Amino acid sequence: MPAPDRRRLGAAKEALARAHLERAGLRLVEANYRCRGGEIDLIMGDGDALVFVEVRYRAHDGFGGAAASVTVQKQRRIALAARHYLQRHGGDRDCRFDVVAIGAGDRLQWLRNAFEAPA
């Protein structure tokens, strides 16, 4: 799939995840936060806590599906970006790392506290 099509598909899946989280009561703080070495798809507020959300889409469930694609290496990059965000925007807040895994037919699975920040 060409890069512009992948970006468009990714943006659509992130919008789907965001809508789901907002229906559940979370509020958008920032989308597509980037820093050197990492990126966070969605940063949501859940009460006083910040939620760093990785959105993963896989058209097929082979190799464990979308949730299994959040490797330890990917977790480290997300945690790096989260630390960067917290340093720039007030760092002493409760936070967690969630994954929204989207499979075939836009079947969505929200994994709260999907991982702890790796060292």
C-alpha cells in the first residue's frame, strides 16, 4: 500500500479509536505527539490521569493480531515520548499506557493498562 494510503488508513483508525474512547468518557488532550525517538497516537484525559494510547490496526489476526504488534521495543518508544511529554507539560500526574487494537471489520479491543513503562 502506498504511503499516502497508509497514512489515510492510519488516521481513520485513530479517529475510530478516539471516538470510542470519547464515548467512554475520556477527553482528547493531544493527537500524534512526536519527539525524537518516539510517538504517541493519542493522549487522553481520564479524570486527573493522562492516558497514552497506542492505536494498532491489523487486517488479519495472524501472528497475534494488532495487540501483539505492540512489542517491547515499541513500548520503549512510547514511554520515551511519554516522558518527554510529561517533562514539557507538567510531569507529576498519574498516567497509564493503553492500547486500542483494531482488527478485521473494525473490531475494536481497548486494553487499559496494557503495559508498564519499560526501563
